[in-house]
Amino acid sequence: MTSHAERIRALGARATPARLAVLRLLETAERALSHHDIEAALAGTGFDRVTLYRVLDWMVENGLAHRLTDAQRVFRFSLAASNAPAHNSHAHFRCEACGKVFCLDQVLVQAPALPQGFSGKSVELCITGQCARCEGQDAQQS
């Protein structure tokens, strides 16, 4: 199993304390976290708000984390699996009950043909609903 520092270095980047702290936090999180959640969890570590924004943006750009928008239009972040394909080529599922985000590697996303003069950067597909665990809990409570 590859360490977080090794994953970062494999991208040709420095394994800074902020990057490592955010990766560890996302790894242990039970749901996708907002920037505010991450800032609160890492309070007292000396990482300011701007540093955390930069780390999160860098992690998303380099495939270490997912960034999805929730129903309230808040960005939420979760750790990307180390063996997941590029995040612009598969779909994600966000559980509305527990907030977890799952890679749907088997659901491939293809960019549509764009009109002449348009240049696409990425395509995102996020399916929302209830994961198997939460769906099972609802069935047991009925």
C-alpha cells in the first residue's frame, strides 16, 4: 500500500504538512467534507483558510480528491481511491443520507460533441440517492 507522501511525490510534488494533514483527514472521514469542516477539524494546526483552499484545489486537480457540489451548492471533498481512473472519465454517487461519495468506475463518462469554437475542460456526472448501507437501514426501520 502506498503512503500519502509517496502518492504526492509520485506526482512530482512536495509532501507538505498541509497536504498530508488533509489527506489523512479525508481518509478517515465518514462523509464528504466541506472546506469549513476541514478547517474546523484542522484548527490549531496552523493551516490558514487560503492554504487549505489551495491544498484542496491541488488535490482535486491531481486526482487525489473529489470535489462535488451538494444540494446547498457547497463544495464537498472526499479522498479519491489510489487505483481510481481519472476523475473526468467516470461517475460518482453521493449518498444524501450519510454524505459519502463513491467512485462508479464502471460508469464511464464521455464528453459530448461541442459546437465549433467551444473547448471543454471536464465533464462531471454525480448520481445522488441512498447508498446500500443507508437504504438497508431504512428498510430495517420500516
